[in-house]
Amino acid sequence: MRADLHTHTVFSDGELIPAELVRRAMVLGHDVIAITDHVDMTNVEFVASNVAKAVELCEDYIKVIPGVEITHVPPSKIGHVAKLARKYGAEWIVVHGETVTEPVAPGTNRASAEDPEIDVLAHPGFITLEETQLAKDNGVLIEVTGRMGHNITNGHVVNMARAVGADMVIDSDTHAPENLMDEKAALVVALGAGMTPEEAERALHVTPYEATRHIA
């Protein structure tokens, strides 16, 4: 049993079409996958409406959740783009957090943490305690990532989430087939970030399923 709530396809900078991504995830033991291609205000209609068509794969493969990752959008516009994404069919909203490996605008973490419309704050770099508390208060999940580079600050992210009791998820941020993580690889990421076995169990097998239960 494995849920991955942050992946990409050819609708942004991923290598696979949705059907192949979902099938490969299924073979690795996934039973839930969210497709969350990169969007801003210029392509959100195209991406969200097309990724939404991947829900048809649920009939033959596993649970597929259509979503987006709002990426490098000015903090003041994140909420607006999230609403557009919902309008065009996205059921899962990830925001590209302030990872240390990209020049994401300062304030992105806070704007995302303050917005209950956001589902996951991805790879949030040196997220502050205050921002993490805001995320908890607004039901925004904190991501611990398997993505090379973005995962440099995983230990800090876990410490901040633990300090306030924020819910965490373990996502792959898949762009290529080899980025998908089976159960063993995801557990390595969790434990390598400093999670206790109990925290890893919750992040892998409880939180993602509770958070997506309402999505058919």
C-alpha cells in the first residue's frame, strides 16, 4: 500500500504520459497517486482540464487524483491560481515551496500555509515554526520529499512539523520513471529525514489516505 501525492507527466516537465505513470506506480505497489503538473496563471486551464481526464484510469488501475503544483507564482496570486485550478478540474492542490535549490519567491510558504484551499506545501526548505503552525491550523500537509536537491532540508522540515504536530506526507515529486518510490524507498526517505518509525507509519499509511478520502 503506497500513496504518492506529488508527481508530474508530460503535461509539464515529466517524462511519462499519465497512463504510463499510473501503471508504473501500480506495479510498484501504489494504490493512490496524484498527478500534479506544474501550473501558473497562464497554463492552469490546459493542465487541470487535461489531467482531470486521467481519472478514467481508475476503472482499470488504481485511484488517480487529478491535481496541479502551483509553481513560482507570486505569493499574492497563489490563492487565485488555486481557485482556477479547482474550477478546471483539479482535486488536489500542491504548492512548490521555498526549496533551497530554486529561487522561489519569499513568502510562498506563508501564503500557502495560510490558505485552506492548499492541500500540500511541497519541499518547503527552511520553513519557519510559525509557517508550520499556520499549515497545521489550515489543514495544509507538509511534504517530506524524495526529490534530489529538494530533500536537502528534509531533516529541518520534519523537526518543524514535529514541533507543532503538523501532518506530514512522503512524496516522490516524480519527473522520470526512476523517481517513483516503492514502499521500501519511501520508508528510507522518511527514516533518513529523522522520522521515528511511528511518524513514518503515519506519514506513509495514515495521513495521505485520510486527506484524500473525500475524493472519489
